[in-house]
Amino acid sequence: MKLNSTDSYWFLGLTALALGYCLLTKTALFESSVIVTGILCVALIAIGRKEGYLFGLYNCAAYAWIAYENGLFGEVLLNLLFYLPTGVIGFFMWRKREGGKGVLMRRLSWPTLVKIMGSVLLFVLILGFLLTFFKGQKNPFLDATTNAVGICATFLMMYRYAEQWIFYILLNCITIALWALRYIDQGTEVDSMIFMWVLFLANSIFGYVTWSRNTSPNAFENDYEKRIDLR
């Protein structure tokens, strides 16, 4: 896997931060594995590599257990019933659209993006209401928001749209707030999860810049595709 210098430094630096945190804080092996595989997943996706999906498969299954222990059942369902199967599907979808240098990219038109945002808001309201019926559910509408935004971002990622990163930035900010509330309520493994999602947020910003830089501003939906230069 050949990367340019910027991508190499980002990937190695983010991974080193994750490993360094786990070692310095003496994080338990299971929680460490969640953090490291999560970082490997998002860092590879940010530079257009399909291998990120493979690390994501373990991460979403392990993260679901931690979310379950903290009463975040929306997160549990999202990871087990959505992220796991779409991780497999996404890997093969990217495989078909990836050459030796990187994944092919597309962009959404503004009208399509606005319609998607409206659909996400409606889904949040419906799911948030349904989650209120789960015994022990914490922060139902905030939990529903991470589900709705996460699902939208994942589909955009699978179909290689650069706008995925707008939703991932929002998702990461909301999820940090969600785990901060669990910190106040003295949840389990909360410090590690907050750290992981802060790195996810930083990676989303990097991903947005990288994908925007490598996609023409006039490249909309099916009208245009461009290969990321990862030499």
C-alpha cells in the first residue's frame, strides 16, 4: 500500500497516539483493542483505502459491547445490525472501485444534500421516540441522532461521496457529547471512548480536507469520478 508523505504521517501519527494513550493510561486489553482498531479503520478510510473496513468489523462488534454496558442501546443496534453487514458490503463495493492508487470519488449536488439532511432529521425524531420505550435507555434522542447520522454517513461512504465527512464530523461531535453525559453518570470505560471519538473527530476533519482536495468542485453525483492520488 503506497501512500504519499502527508497520508503516511497522518496514518502513523494517529495510530501512535492511540497506542501511546493505551500504554500510558494502562487501558485494559479489550478497551485498547477497540481504540486501536477504530483508529486504524477511520485513518485508512480517510486516505481512501478499503482495508479500513476490515479493522472496522472487529471494532463495531467490540464497541457494541461497551455501549451495551453503558445503556446506549441505539449504539448497540447500530453497530451490530448495520455497521457489521455494511462493513462487509462496503469492502467489496470499494474493491470494485479501487485501483493501485486509491478509491474513486464522487460528490453530491446541494439539492440532494439538503434532501438527505431532511430525511436524517425525520429519522431522528421517529427513532428517538421509539427508544424511549427501552428500559434503561440513556439519552434517547441523542442516541437516535448518532444512529441516523451514522447510517447516512455510512451509505455515503460506501458509495464514495466526499460529503460523508460532513456527517462524520457531526456524528463525532454528537457522540463525544453522548459519552460525556455517560462520564457525568459514571459509566464504564468512558474515558477511553471519549478519547477514541476525539481522534475520530480529528480524522474526519482530515478526511474532509483530503477528499475535497481530490474531488473537483464541479464533480456531482454520477457525472464525475476521480481517483485519489496516493503515490
